[in-house]
Amino acid sequence: MKVYSNLDKVELFVNGKSMGTQNSIKGVSYWNVAFVNGKNSLIARGINENRTCEDAMQIDFEIIPALLSQANEKSFELAVNVGSNCFFIDPVNSTTWLPDQEYKSGSFGYVGGEIFRTSDKRIGHQSEVNQTRNVPLYQTFRYGLTNYKFDVSDGEYEVELHFADLSSKQTKTVYDVNETESNSKEISQFNIIINDVRVLENFCPSVQYGALTAVPKTFVIEAKSMKGITISFEKEIGNTFVNAIKIRRLN
């Protein structure tokens, strides 16, 4: 937890309990905070010329268990910022998209593929993406992957896949000096199968919707026999890829 302040020292309270007082280093104080599941009340407080200054906020926090099968079935929703090591929060509906991770049994993650980079130090690209308010979510992606897995409990789920193809881009972005004209020109076409059901065939986002255009696709899928959800990507031309995935329990 970071608190930005021009005070020398700041005390942080979480759910009425003091987390201690920290010195401000270049205007920032830091705490490691364990939130409870649900509503968390935070108050940052300090003294300036014998006057108490404070700011407060409330954070609604939902704990996602290490084993997805143990998640709350009624409210379960999981959104992944694929190909990124950062959280992303939708400014309108406050959905929190989690960083990408490699698949571990009982949890979720990718199988195969690579993070797209414009340079060794930069993840994603800086090009504008059309038809979305969440441009940063579509500026990162994983390509060449074979599967993305969620070891959820049995039930009916809404699976939301998000794509924005960089293919067919003929010129580099003028303000991105690290991006070259050779990046991802090859058209990508592939099939998508979710739990043995072919949901997209000959899918080619750049041809069907245009390059750098946000393309969301939503499907209703049943998870059964404790096998969870497996999203499989079958390459036809170029590379398989996906920018973001969200799953939500229906019943």
C-alpha cells in the first residue's frame, strides 16, 4: 500500500487497526497490508503544524483462493490481463484484470507461448486500439500459446475472450521509437476450442475486423467431471494469440 503525502510521517489504519507509522521517502510511504475478504476501510493520518490531516477510502476486495475449485461459486469471476505482468482496472465497472501467469494444477494460466515485446525491456506496444475504452488491456498479448486453463469447479460459465491483432500494420507508431515496421505483419488465423467445443473456426481478427481493433467474443461453456475449462488454440496461419480472458460463473 502506498500513501503519497508532503508530510514527514504518515500512520495507516486498516479496518480500525494501526499498521504503524512510516517516514515519507520522497513523498511516499509504504506498508504491506493483508486485506480481508469484502470491504476494507483505510485511513492515512499525519500531523502538520499541530493539526491532524487525514484521507480515507474503502476498497472492496475479493480473495481468489489458490485452488479455484474452492472459490465462492455464486460470485466467482476471474479476469486475466494476458501477456502482461500488471494489474489493470476498468475505469467504468472497476473490474480488476490480474497479471498473466503460467498454469499450475488447481489454479489458472497459460500453456506455451510468449509475451509480445517491442524490445527486450518493453512488454506490449504503444499503438492506439480502436473500439474500446480499455486500450492498455489490448496493448499486451501472449502469442504462440496452445492452451489457457482454469481449474474451476463444475458448472456453467461465461467465457469472454478479447483480441486485437497487430497484423497488417504497415507503419510504426510515430511516438514509439522502439517499435519497428517488421513487428507482427504476418496475418494470424486460428481455431479456438473450449472444452472440446469448437467455438471459432478460421478466426482471423485483422481481416474480419481490421488491425488494432478490439474484438470481444463471449461463449457459454459447461465445466464438468472436475476437468475445469480448457481454451485451446489451433494455429492455421501466423500465430495464435489472445489479449485478455474473463470467466464468470453463471450457475
